[in-house]
Amino acid sequence: MEAKADEWMPQLDDWELVARAQAGDENAFAMLVRRYQVPVIHFCQRMTGSAEDAEDVAQEAFVRLHRHLKRLKPQARFSTVLFGIARNLTLNYLRDMKRRGRGQSRPLETCPLPDAEGRRPDVEARMGEIERLLEEGIARLSPAHREVLVLREIQGLDYDAIATVLKCRKGTVKSRLARAREQLRQRLVSLGGEEI
Amino acid sequence: MSDKHVLDALSAYIDGEAAHPDRIERHLRRCPECARRHMELLKLSSHLGAMNVPEVPPEFLTRVMAHAREAEMLPARRFWLPASPGWVAALALIVVGLALLYGARPNGSTPATTSREQVAVVRDTTLYLDDEAVVDAMAKLMDEGVDLTYVAPDASGDWLPEDNFITYDEMVVSLAEEIEDEGGDPYLGGDTNVYGLIDGMGSSEAAVLGSLLTDYMGEG
Ligand SMILES: [Zn+2]
């Protein structure tokens, strides 16, 4: 029974789950998916600007992970391997969109809706407004700036981990992130979020 | 000692990655302009961190598992699929890869000559090349002394020596940096756009490389 497996699975670290999955344990692989589905879909969503497509891209990332399982070696942090795959797929996605004439990723429509009684407390409205501005700002960043910002600010990866995902130097992470933040800050100000 | 503004260092500072945090801290106490920017960056960070997290439908896991199983069942595929639409894209990548490797600008007129024979093998996402075939063909080529570079969209070639492996986006990034160095914006503007460059590769160059590759891979 699956639930039974889950009772002990959470205690295993990522690479232990990978080792079990490599040996053919499907529950271990499923546990990895469960552990990372939210961050990976979230990452893809911010990169592609489409909630729907993000799920497809994330799904493909996990399928590829599964296909490459046998060759994975526990050397880097597991999350950097997974984000590396997801990141390449989002870049391919953006490239394909561009070919089809949809270069710019669109801001998501995740602004919270009023509740059943139509109430929407001020704080919540303000939060929704900020989120909308942020989404618009993120969508307008170049892919290189967007990915570094999302990996740092939304996924919480440190500079070393980001450098591993992007296969670049730490100094590049640092300078690119500073530029991404500055662009986003300026855009927020120009979009009307004077005091962010 | 000069007391310059620290605006450019604030991003690294809030991540605990600044080279001289003490200096920045001291400056922030005296400079309202930098202190204000510091606060703005902190707020920006906290807003970004508080963005809505997607809700994942329960079917997601089921779908992943089904597709993973399905992918496992697929028979080994042919190494090159010249007739597939992905082939064109793959060739474009090869040309860019070679232009980079030869130290020439992709749209430049003077490719630097080199005695090294280089072949780039591309694994395009649309092709799903069979891993074993790639490994075999590459090993064979390397045995023959061909200096070969594998351009891949992911880390699938990272078993190769570093000099023989470059990912698609490393290539894009180095191109982007080249364009940036010359004052262009690689992700905006028509022809100077990285993706535009890749898409705009000439078909004659592609054809030459295509036949070169077919010669090498044909026997495999
Ligand atoms: Zn200052």
C-alpha cells in the first residue's frame, strides 16, 4: 500500500530516494516527484508565464529525470540537478514560443478573487495588486535575468546552487541577480508601485 | 578613505554574499539614499518570497508516473533523423556551436582558421536521440582522433571531458555575453537577439555540416 511506504519514505534524503528509484522502486521515485512537484511547477510557471504550460514542462522534467536516473551520481545537491533539467526545458519552451511569435511570457492571472460574499479585505487587495505588478515585472525580464531571480527569490537557492544549475560562475550569478533586481525594482516603480 | 555609494553591492549584501559587508553596513548608517534602496530591495525580496504557490492537481503525479513508464517502453531510436523537423533546428545549433568553437562571430565574415577538426553533435529535445547510440558514436569518433563537441539541451553529455561538452544554454549564454560586450541587448532587438541568431543560420552552412555529420554518423 502506498500510504504505508510514505510513512518511512519522508525520512530518506533525496539521494537515498534516487538510489532506491535506480533500483526500480517506483514508490521512491513517486516520493521525489511529490517532494519537488510544487517548487518545480512554480519555477516553470514563473519562467513560462503560463500556469497550464508550466505543468506540462514540469511533467517533462520529471520524465527526463526518470529516464536519466541510472546515470545520476550523488555529487551535487539533488535539487540543482532537477532545476537544471527544468531550466533547460523552460528555455526550450521560450525559444519555441518565440519561433511561433509569442516571445514574451505573459503575466499570470493569479490575482485572488473575492470570496463568496464578495468581500476582499484591503490587505488582501493590496497583496493581489503587488503580486500582479511583480508578475508583470518578472515576465518582462530577459530569460537570463528571470531565471536567476526566480531561483534566488522564489526558490531560495544560494549563489553556489544557482551557479550549479546555470553552469556558470558565482560572479555571474551575483552580477546578473543585481541587474535583475534593479530592473524589477525600476519597473515596479514605473508601473505604479512607488513604495514597493 | 572615500565613502562611495554602495547601491551596486546591495543585492549581494542582502544575500550575505557581499565582499565587504562591514563597509556597506557603515555606509548604510550614514547615507539615506543607499539605506532607502536597501529597504526597497528587502521589501522586494519579501514580496517575491510571498508570491502565490501553485496548487498541484493530484493527477500530476499519476501523469508523471504514466509518462515515465511509457518513455521506458519506447524502443531505441535512430541516431539522426534527417527528415524530422527537429533536424533543421539541430543543424542551426551545430553551426552556432562551430562558429563559437572556431572563435568566429556567428554572423562574421572571417572565421579563424584552425587545424583542429571539430564536430558538434546536437541532441535536440525534439529528437530524443538514443543515449547508447550517442555514446557509441562519440566514443568511436574520439578514438579516431576527432575533436568533438557535444551540444546538448541538458546535462546528458556531462560524462564527457569538459572540453568536449557544452550545453545548449551555455552556448546561448556565451553568445549573449558576446553581444552584450558589443553593446547590444541579446534578448531584445531583432538580428542581435541570441535566438534570432540561432534561428537565422544560413542553410548552406547547415548543409555542409549536415553532410560532414552524415559521413561520420552514417556508418554507425
Ligand atoms: Zn550611499
